[in-house]
Amino acid sequence: MAQMVKTAGIDVSKLWLDVAIWPTREEIRVSRDAAGLALLIAWLGEREVARVGLEASGGYEREVVDTLQAAGFEVAVLNALRVRRFAQAKGRLAKNDRVDARTVAQFTAVMLEEVVPPQRRRDLDELVELLTYRRQVKNWCTDCANQLEHLRDRALRKTIAQRLASFERDLAKIDPKLADLIAEHDDWNALARRLRTVPGVGPVVSASLIALLPELGSLSRRAIASLVGLAPFDDDSGNRQGERHIKGGRKTVRDALYMAALSAKHHNPIIAAFAKRLNGKKPKVITTACMRKLLVMLNAMVRDGTDWKVQAA
């Protein structure tokens, strides 16, 4: 008789972890602290759970993932949108922590098949946090600049101008910190140097790829494009052929590649020639295609351990 494989789903919140097991539907709620995690590990072990799924939750999930992986569990961090679509397909319209945990458990059992989830890259945490803070400061600078365009009150303008200057000083300090952090790791430093041989790829883009796309070089061209959200999807039905659109993927990586592609269209001969061949298409389509080509090029370079060459199209 085939042995029943059990999976667990966890709904992560700031204070609590709601846990459900599929297919037995056993449930437990534990606190999101050391004592609660110890209780959770013992509870899952007693029930011979093999794999645990949970959604990304703004960073609250990191300690949970690390602790469970250290205890020997396979842990999958899931895309929240996919899990919600799965629940809707099952006709589950209600949404609360217990229901979410059951949905995550079933999704982990049904949708992940036999793929073993990779270990979380804990070594990248500091780099990811620094890049996240940099992105936030950039957004704050933009917000201040937008406010200054419309404010007329002198006192308010002075306050916002001072705030903008403060954010800009913070921003100026972050990039040297990024460079120092990457220089402290020989493998990151070597990878950053290789990526930056490509015209259009600067220090922030290379740091973003190292931190936010550790799969670079290990996947096929189609898989890496799909992972980042640069693979166009069909929209056809019968005789109708709809426009192709990109969807999903890692937006922060895509944002970094967008800036790199804009520069590469002017300074990278391969990307510039590629963009020229696409003349006549919508500007957004051309830029997206350049982003995808640049990503595929970088993926091949990392895979093969080679630097950029102008004849390597």
C-alpha cells in the first residue's frame, strides 16, 4: 500500500504561525518566536511531515524558513498570487489565517510535484537589505521631488527640500557600502566584475543580480526569462491572435534590467543593433526585448564563466 505523503502549509503573520497538514487537515497555531518554532518542529516531526510550504510575508518568513530547513524539512517559499488563484479555482472564497494555511498545504502537495525546494541563501540577506533600503530611499527622493513641483508655500518647500537633501546624502553613502560589501566576498566580487564587463551593466545592476537572482547561470534562457518575468505569453483564441505580454516574475530584478537596457541601447553594440532591427515596434516592446536579450546574454556568461565579448551576440 502506498505511503501517504504529508505536507504542511503555514500562514505567517507578525505574531503567529497558523499551520495545517494535508491531507489529514490537522491544525495548530504557535507563536512566531523560538518557543513556538520549537513546538512546531516537534509537532511536524511527530506527524512525519516531509515538506512545508509558506508564502513570502515581508521578511517575517525568513526565520521560519531558516529554522525549518536547519531541522531537515524541505521548505518552499510560494508566490502568494499563485496560491490565491489556486484557492479561487477550488471555490474557496473565504480568506482567514486557518483557511490560508490549509490552502497553502494543499497547494504545496498538489502543485510542487517532486521538485526539491532549494535552501534559502542566508548569505545574501545583508546585500538584499541594503539594496531594499537603497530602493526605498530612491523612492523617497522621487516623492520629495514630485511634491516640490506643486508646493507654493515657502515653509513647506523648505521642509521638503531639506528632507530631499537628507535622502540624497543617505543615497550617496549607500553605493560605497554596496561596493565594500561585495568586495568582502571573493565570489561576489568576481561575479560583479564579470557582469560589469557588459556595457550598460553598472554596480547597482550587478549587485541586484547577485542578490536577487542567484539562479543566474544555472537555468536555460527560457527559464531565466520566465523567472524574471520577461517571457511574453500568448493571448490567442481560435483565429484571433492577441498581443503578447509579460507578466509576473521578479519586479525588482526587472526594474534593474530596465535601467541597464536603456543604457545598453546606446552603449552596447549588440543591444543597439538588436534594438535597431526592431524599429517600427512599440518603444515599450523594444525595451522589453532588449531587457530579455541582455538577461539571456548575462545568463550565458555566468553559465560559461566568460566575460562579455562584442562578437558574442
